[in-house]
Amino acid sequence: PTFVVASGSLPPGVPPDFYARLAHLVRESGARLVLDASGEALRMAAEAGVFLLKPSLREFQELMEAPGADEASLIELGRMLVARRGCGLLVLSLGSGGALWITAAAEGRISAPAVPVASGVGAGDSMVAGMVHRLLRGSDVGETVRYGVAAAAASVMNPGTALCRPEDVERIVTASEQAFG
């Protein structure tokens, strides 16, 4: 595979270094790991190095031991994580605030579109799926994260556990392209 996506809390009995071990296996296979996790599992995997790491703002602040960090501090902490731990792309999901992304060469912020919210369940999963979809198409980082934010926004428009619908994602992406160029 080109990418391996791992996300969520580890089930009881699974050791917290599971994602870190997975990171090594994925790297040895020539694939790239995309991780959306929290807590000790996130910390251990981040230390092992992953291609794309997508914590929430709270998860990142906990990982970096920086509660309440402002955006400038988040960028600096993100640069440190990318440089020291071999993370190719760090994407902090900011909920209705969109996303902040950081690579070794650049960083950026993508605003979330205003959409009616029915449920937040699955928004992070949709964001990851949207980003991987764009990475597989060869998109640059800005476009990749923008598509992920659009997928998350499309997800919150649906009730319950329904994830994003492709037509909603495309409509949101088109609207943001018209608004921001």
C-alpha cells in the first residue's frame, strides 16, 4: 500500500506502543503511516515517526505539554515535532476553526467553512479520509489539507454517525475555491 491509516483509541489489552511498532513496520514496507490517535499511543508513535500526524488541538497540546498554547506557539511546537520526530506533515484539527498544518518547509492555516452542524461524530475520520484521497491524487499540502477540512465540514452536516458525502465535499471545495481563489 501507499498509505496505511491508523486511528482511534486502542482496545483494552493492546499495548500503548502498538502504533509506534506499526510505524516501524509501515516504514519498512515502503508505505507511509497516517495516524489519528491520542494519549500515550500518540506520544509513542510520534516519537517513532509517522508520515502524517493528525491530532486535535487538545491532543497536540497534551502531547507537547503546552496547554493553552496560542497559534504562534503551536506553530513553533509543531516545527519542533516535525524536525525532531520525523513527521512529514502535522495537521492540527481545530474543529470549527479549521486546521493548522506544518511541514519541515512551510506551514499554513485552512479556515473551516460555515455549515449547519448536525453531528460532530466522524468529522476527524472524514478529515483523514479526505486528506489521504488528495495525497493519492498527488495534491500539494495546502490542497490536501483544504480537502480534508472540506470533508470534515461535510461530515458534520450529517446526523448521527453518517460520514461525509462526496458531493457535499466537492461542493464545499468548489465554494472555497471561488471564495479564496
